[in-house]
Amino acid sequence: MTGLGGFTDNPFISRSDFLHAAVALIKPLEPYKSAAGARIKIRPSTVAAFDDVAAQLEGFSRPLWAIGAILANDSTSDGLGFDSWLRGLQAGVDPEDPDFWGDVGPFDQRMVEMEAIAFALLAAPTAVTSILTETSKTNLQNWLVQINHHAMPQNNWRWFRILVNLALSKVLGTPQIELKQRTDEDFALLDQFYLGEGWSSDGIWGDERKQADYYSGSFSIQFAQLLYVCFAEDDEERVQKYRTQAQEFSTTFWRYFDVNGAAIPYGRSMTYRFAFAAFWAAAALANVQLPAPMNTPGVIKGMLLRHVRWWAKQPDIFNSDGTINVGFTYPNMHLSEDYNSSQSVYWCLKSFVVLYLPEDHEFWTCQEEPHPLSTEHLERPLKVQAQPLDLIQVNWAARHILCNAPEHHFLLSSGQMTTKSFKAREAKYGKLAYSSAFAFSVPTGLELHQLAPDSTLSITLDDGDTWKVRWRPFNVRTEFVTLDLGYRVQAKVPSLVSVWKPFTHLALEIETALIPAMEHFPGWHVRVHTIRGIESLSKMPGCTGAQLVDASFAISAFTSAGRHLPETRRSPLEEDYDACCTENSSILIKSRAGTSGIVDLTHDSSDLNGDAGGDEMTTTSSEPFVIKADPNTNLVSQRTFIPALRTHLRAVSDESTQANIGVEVFTNPPSRSNVEQSTEITSKPQ
């Protein structure tokens, strides 16, 4: 048997379906509970960077996102054993109990886990506190209040302290005056994260970090703001501000979800999986009236339900005992963070806070409505704006261009980075494009095939012994580009432009313009690279030149029959079969996962003149090739091929020189629900 009964076979239509799924997800943890029920350690186990007691606390606290929501409405546990969880809470905060979670220190993971406990207290104060003795309540209060006495990171963690202090004052009776200073400090810092259009960065946007990912929304900041809206009604001014920010945020965030429910993986902590959709659950809790096209409860309901259904179709996210593994669509430690223990994955249950809404709530009784760009709208129109929705939208706050085309749902990215030592940070933030269908790849080693550099630039100065991949872009901006559509017809589209300096000791810089062409050339986007400072290569002892590799999306290396793809010179689109086809200036791969390819626009130009009137700079024609990526590098496909172009750069002068390289990237995933597609390419951008 694969998958998990109650989840992978769940239709996810009603509240009872969600309740059934919550029970199915949480029950497999029972055998791993400690004697008092306060700690959970899944076996076989892996460890995280923090202490193991905190990791076992994760196993207890994270299911409370669902349990706290259920306790708000349901008097029976339906097999969850609520009493055992509440007894575990008593033991965990009791300094005399062997299951005690320990005192809190600076930058402590225990601070993170307090957020779910605070939610349970706020969502079901009577149910949680009624079983606690006065001593237990005092212990809980004393343990939680420690979050105010220690240093915290200047990032999304500050919301954990705000919600803990809210629970302390509203449920456990801590005088608000004792908590106000810390709360005011945290609000002041969080206000500095705000980027506009509803988006906040995960920390102050600056030279140290530029991160606007799922922590900006569902994982933490927007999610926490909406919980504050729900439980802090008396703070009217701030509540109204967060309502407005949620409304603005929703106008771009819905575009990160495809019509089939899949979200675009981007950033860190991808193993939290269906927490991607927690914003929609929290928006329903807070009863925020979102603008079009998210302006009905049925549309919000559809965004959440479709996403969880998509995950229900990924049976390999479960271990054989029913617990959730670390990974994405299959177990994968390469993508994990140093703060991911075996229990961390249950942050996915943030999306289950929607169980806080009772059975008769409008969210559950209304009809689920399709995605705003679903073809179902042709037959069942929604209350959206009169003008058709654009397929392309710039989200400047995140430095993304969102592309919601029928052929492929993806984003173009330039501008995010972090100097924090997150694993695979270059892959999680520095690539040129990210896709809900093809996801992205993370490195397993230093060889090119181990780096698995899909949708990014890679460069080597020593014939492939060492590689640098793109990260820390600067001089980021948007520009409008004119596309020539033929017959004297032109169209202006936005582009995202940035510069990358691969080597600090060389003047070499690569400016890249990302151009979404799919509205006019379905399936295509264009990348134009302007390489400056090539002359600096001639000044480096022993360097004969550089190799620059640009690549398309990684795609499954298997045919529909499950065999490895054959290599051929015939286009697989002509006869509709799975293969890897390499021609003089392009490579196209068609497999069971769809189609991915890349075309060189400059292959006919072998000599480019220096921009300062210097001697001729020579570059060979780009050569297409396939990167046979290491197994288990991609988030959704366990074995992938990556269509790529290699360009050789050689400077024969110390005068200033420049080269221009243009590539077209074509992608077309298999047909998705509610999407009509064609497997034929009738035209491509010129």
C-alpha cells in the first residue's frame, strides 16, 4: 500500500473530509510519544541543528495547529485522544517531569514551537485550560513567558512572540503591561520588513538578505497577521492595517497556485508542503473580504482545497508507518534545512487551522469555485472584474514575474538572495525561473551534473573542475521590451533585469534580461545575457577562457513506459514519442513529464566586436547538450535530464569587450486539470 488512508484517498470537499484527514495525519505519531505524551520522536530518526529535546517538542507542538482548531468546535476527539495531548502539555511545562521541554535560551527553537501552543490557547481556551490544574496553568505561563527574556532573530520569529504574548494576556491572565514593551518592539521591527503591496520580507531587506518567499505569506508573516486579526479584535488600528495588507497580498499570491492546485516551489523550507496554502485558511478564519478575483468565499475555498488535493496525489510523502517524511513529493534530504528534524514536517498542518470554522460556516457551506484562470470560467463565470485577467503580472516586492499561461505555470525571478548559510541557498533563491510543474533542483555535489543547475547560469574558468552558479544578483530593475510579432505587429511586455558578478577578483559581469513571451508565443520565455569584462579573463594566469552554461527546466528522464529516454536527432514532437533530441542550436526533451527545451538565438555569430573599439573577442558557437542530473536532485522528479547550452568565451585582447547571448526556453507540462493544451509548436519567438 502506498500513501496514507484518510489522506491520499480523501476527496477534500467538506469539513468532515478535512477532519478525517487531520486524524489520519496525526494518529501515526501515537507510537512515538513519550510516556507522558509531551515528546514525539519519529524513528528511524534524523537530527537538526538544535537540541533533540526541542526536536521532540516539534513533534508535540506542530499537530496542535489542527488539534487546537478542532477543539474549538468538536467535543469528541474522533480517535485523536485529546486528553493525552493536554496531559502532554502539562508534562512538557512541568520542571519536575521527565518530559519537561527545558528552559528557553537565546535563539531557541522552543520559541518557534510556542506559536502552535499559543494558537491552541487562543482558538480553544476553555477546552485547553479546563483540564489543567492551577499549578499546570502557572507552569505553562512561566514557561511561555520566557520568550520575552532572550534574544531572537530579526525575522519572522518575532510573530511567534507576539502571538505567545497575546495568549498569555487573553487566556492565562498575564498583565498586559508586563508584555507591552516586547510586543511594541516586535511590531516596530516587523513594520520595517514591509515591502509594499501586502508583502513583507523575512527580515529587513538589505545587503544581508533579500527574501520574500512563503515565509512572507503562508508559512509565517501573513499567516500570523491574520491570526492576529482573528484574536486581537480590540487592537482596531493594527487589525485594520493587517486586513488591508492581506487584501493587497492576495492580488498577487493567488498567482503562485496553478489551476490544478500545485504551488510554485520557491525558497527554503519546502518540506512544509501543504503549508503553502495556509494563507487561504487564515484568510477564511479572519473573515477578510479579499478583492477580485479572490472576492468570494468559494474562490478562497477552492484555492485551499485544490492545493491539498494536489498533495493527496503524492503518496510518496509518507513513510510506511504513515508518518510524513522529510522531502517534497518523495523523501529527499538534499532539500532539507539544518533546522529540519523528522518532526519538523508537521508545520504542514498550518493549513488545517481552517477546522476552526464550524460545519455551518459559510466557508464550508458555499460552493467551491474554480481557479480564476480555469477554463471552467467559460461555463461557470465568477464574480471577477469585467476585464479578462492578464496571464503575466509583475510582483515587484518579490522581484518576480508571474506567468499563469495555460501551457505552463511558472515565475521568472531576479533579485532575491541571502548571505545566511541556508543549504542550497543559490538553488532556492538564485535561479532564473521556478515552476509548479517541474519544480527546481538542489545540489548533491560540485560536479555540473551534481549541481543540477536547472533554469540558472553556471560558469567555470578551469574547464569544469570548479563551477559557480548564479546568486546575489544586483542592479535589479524592470524594463519594458518590445516583441516583434510579425506583420508589423508589436507588443510590449515587462522584463526583469539584473546583474551577476561571478568572481570577486574579476571584472566579469553578466546582465540578464528575463522576458515572458508566452502570451504571444505559447510555452516560451526569453533570456538575454550581456557579458561585460571578458577582457579580464586574459589577465588571469592559466585561464584560457570561460564556459557559460544556461539551462532550461529539469524534466523527468523517463518515458511514459518508465524507461530512460533515448537520444535522437529527430524531433519527438513530430511523431509524438518520448526522447531527447539535440540539433545544431537547440535541445528538446519530451518525457512523461511533458516537454522542456532551450534554443540558442546567437549561434550564427562567431565573432563579436568589443564595445570599446578594442580587438576582436572570439567566442565559439554555443553547443546544446543534456545535463544528466544526479538522482534525487529535483523536488518532484527523482531522475531528471536538463536541456542546456554551453558557450565558450575567450578574450584575445585586454581591451574592454562585450558579448551578447540570447536563448529561448520552451516548456509544456502534461495536461493539467481544467487546461486545454496542444503538443505542437506552431511558432516560436524570433
